[in-house]
Amino acid sequence: MVARGDAAAFEAVYEQLGPSVLGIVRRVVRDPAQAEEVAQDVLLEVWRTAFKFDASRGSGLAWVMTLAHRRAVDRVRSVQKESERERRTAAADIPYDEVTEAVESRLDRERVRRCLGSLTELQRESVTLAYYGGYTYGQVALLLGIPTGTVKTRMRDALIRLRDCLGVAG
């Protein structure tokens, strides 16, 4: 019905899927105002392109959630690119010493490696999966076969130890 432009059908779809669309977008786009804007764009796209939906390729819910996730990722990438352009423009005006920056960067990496080495194996494994692997606490818990609370405790303790080791003000 939405594909035929039925406003009442779209209203029902909006009421049913709006919170889910906003939820998936909020997980990707951290700024609440931008997330609402992206969610609205997604629902408008559903209204305009519902005729393109092909039920043989999956459920309507999956189609809408895929649109939402893609739009959210596109927004994040767009914001990142814009920020990168602004940073490059600002940095182009400020001369810096490339050798000094390379040495400082290498020293920072070495300090992080040394501090990671000071963690217990269990803490290091959790931190590595979460920060370098990009996994959520829940996903780390599943991978390690332990409760999520245990992962959170390990991560908290590990981050405190890393902060102290790196001399970061807490």
C-alpha cells in the first residue's frame, strides 16, 4: 500500500518502524539532532521508493533497516570527510617539523605497547578485541565466552591501568 502512495499505510509504517529506524541510526550517528534528521530522511526515502522494494530479496523490515544503516554510515563518513578537509586546511597554514612528529608518534606507539604489556593477559585480550578489533562489550563477551559484566570490569580495570601507565590525567 505504501508503494501506491497510500498515506494511511505510510503512517502505520512510520509509527511501527520509526523508533527502530531512529534506534539503528543513533547507534551509528552519535549526534541526536543528526540522527533524527537521518531517520527522517530514511523514512521519506521509504515513502518515495517503496515501489522498488522486492519481497523476494528479503523482508520489508530488513530493507528499511538496511537503508537506515547505510544512510547513517553515509552521514558519519560525510561528517568525517568534512572535518578532515577543515583540519587539512587549518594544518596547511601551520608549518611543522615532520621528523619531530614522526619521532613523537613512534614514541607514543612504543609507550602504548609497553603499557599494554603491563596488563594481565585477560585485560589485554579484552582491550585488544574492543579497541583494535572494534567489537562491543557484548561481542567481546560472546567471543571470550564470559559474561558481559566481566568484560566491563576487565575493561574498566585495564583502562585505569593504561591511564596511570601513560600518565594521562583522570
